[in-house]
Amino acid sequence: MDKKLAEIRKRVPALSLQVAGRDLVYLDNAATSQKPYSVLQMQTSLSEAASGNVHRAIHRLSVEATEAYEAGRAAVCRFINADSVILTSGATASLNLLAFCFAERYLGPGDKVLLTEAEHHSNLVPWQMACARKGAEVCFLPIDESGEPDLEVFARSLDSRVKLVALPHISNILGVVNPLEEMISIAHSRGIPVAVDGAQGIVHAKVDVQALDCDFYAFSGHKIYAPTGTGVLYGRRSLLEEMPPYMGGGDMVGHVSYGQTTYNELPLKFEAGTPNFTGAACFAPALTFASELREDAELQAYGRKITEYLMEALPTIDGLKLYGVPKDIGRKSGVFSMTIEGTHPSDLAQLLDQMGIAVRSGLMCAEPFVSKYSQTGMLRASLLPYNTMDEAEYFVQSLRRAVKMLR
């Protein structure tokens, strides 16, 4: 395993960096992943040799850019088993698009959208904005610090006013895989569609939108080894056909006259303007890399051992409170958020940085939920399959040392 993992890490140049004279231990993967050479090289190659606007011209550069862009879309479709997807600039853009367009078609005064308490701002604020505009209401399913929703409470929350359920696949705070299949089935039994924020789920869980039977699924490319400024929205075709477009401009139109405009077919109906075509094309090598890591049973088992180690080791640090501890440890992903009595998370993060360790501190773009448990925020370490047991052990040792320095 050490040799295999070493070879994988050599393909990701950032993992060879040094910080403060020490080898970088990158544990902020929930914020963004590090990219393999295959992605970086393709991004550079397309920028140099195929920088022609997509879908708009017949010259060679435009044709090659269009082919690469659509190959990126096809790679996403294969990866999540979708018939088609809308390409965006990230999960935030996908969820804003969804909230605006869904609200325009399906929400009215007195209607409700049900979220969970553990939402990232990107799956909270857009729905607040949409509901305020349409006279609807945002409601919340309680989530405790273990991260496990009560399915009976969920079922009781689905009254006739609820027009959509929007929830995370995996919380960026708790790192616990939600029981999507059960929740989607319950919602569908009441005729309520379900949207999934998959920003963390796409990299930590196998995603098959047909098997999940979700109505919408959104995620960012940069969480799963693709460049920043790339994202995806999968939507059930019957719903997307009825929803109006989010923005107007080039490529989303069918016919334009001074008196009237018709819209393009899906998915271009929702892709106005020049997209990040070089970034989106890089979904192809990024998801090839992701598939390689995901399909390696030995590597996945190794990752589970690291997760189990951290679940056991972190609570042994004096005063540490770990959030997202499900009854079934198999539902825990590599996202670990914590508070430590007598320390400020930002102080800990700064000390860890001087030890070569990159972690996140603060409210993690989930202020309402984090503030239930800490007014100063949390410390978060998050892993991907390229992280090692040595890094996990060094993190625990260094965190223990940092806590002692601050007390």
C-alpha cells in the first residue's frame, strides 16, 4: 500500500510542497482538492492550443474546444449515471440556478421548502432568497451533533405545503452520509421532489442519480480534482423542461427576434454565455483519476482505517469534542469537525500551519449550524484517498502539541 499510495501522490504535484520548512500535510480537502498532473496539463494544453469559443464557430479551434467541452460533460454523465447534465461554475452556481428557476415555476405564497439544519450557505441562502421573492417559507429538519436525521420527524415534516426537499448528501461539518435513499423514497411517496447538495458527496460516496432517484444533484468540480470554476447540476428532465431559464444570452436561445425569443434544448437552455470550457473539459481526466481511486478496494479499505483511527484518536485529546459521530461508523466520511475547550480554532489552525498542516477553521460557511455549538467556530480536518496514515498520526500528535501550547 505504501508503494501504491506513493505513486498516486507523485501524480499530484501540490502534495510535494513544503510549508514552514516541513512537508505539507494537506487536510483541507473539503474546501478544495489538489489536482493531478493529468488535469493541470490538459488545462494548459487547451488554453494554449484550443482556446476557441464553444458551440459558436466552425473553425478548428472552436471545434476542438467544443469537442473537449462536450467530452467533459460526457465524463460527468458516465460518472453519475445521468442522461444529461448542466455545466455551471460550481455547486453554488448550480444551487442558485436551481433555487431561482424552481421557484419561478413551482413556488407561490404559503408554500414551503424543507432543508436540514446542517446546510452549507450555498444550499440555504439561495432558497431564502427564492422563498422571500415568492412569498414562500424555508423550514428546517432538526439535525443533532451526531449528524443523523430522524426519519420519523422527517416524514411528519412533509405536509401538503412542502414543494421541495433540499438536503446535503454529506454535511461539510459533520461528514456523515445522509440516508438519501430512504429520505427520497419518503418524499416521493408524498409527491415531493428532492434536490441534493452533493459538494461533499460526490467525492466521498458513489453517486448514481438513477439509483438514488433524486430529482436534482449539484456538485463542484474543484472538490473532485477538476479545476475551480466548474460545476454540475443534474435535473430530472420533466422538471427542467417546465422551469424557465436562469439567465439570458448566447447559446441558451433557439430563435431571437425583436419581438420574441425561444429557448434552446436542454441542457443548453440553462447555459447562457461563454462557459469555462477549458475547466469543464478537465472533468474527463479528473473523473478518470477519481474513478481509479474509488475502484481500488485496497485503497478504500486503507482510507477506512484512517477514518477509524481518527475517530478513536481525536477524542483522546483533552477537551476535544468531535461532531458527526454516527451510530454506524460506516456512514462517516473523511470530514472531522471539532472544538477544543480552552482554545480558539483559528489559533490552532495557525499553529498547525507552522507545523506544515493545512486545516480549516471558523464557521465553514454553515454559520447557523456551527453557531449552535460554538460561537468561535470549529476546527476541521478533511481527507481524500491520497492522504496517508502517517499524515493522520502526525496531525493528531501536532494537534495535541498545539493545544498544550495554547493552554
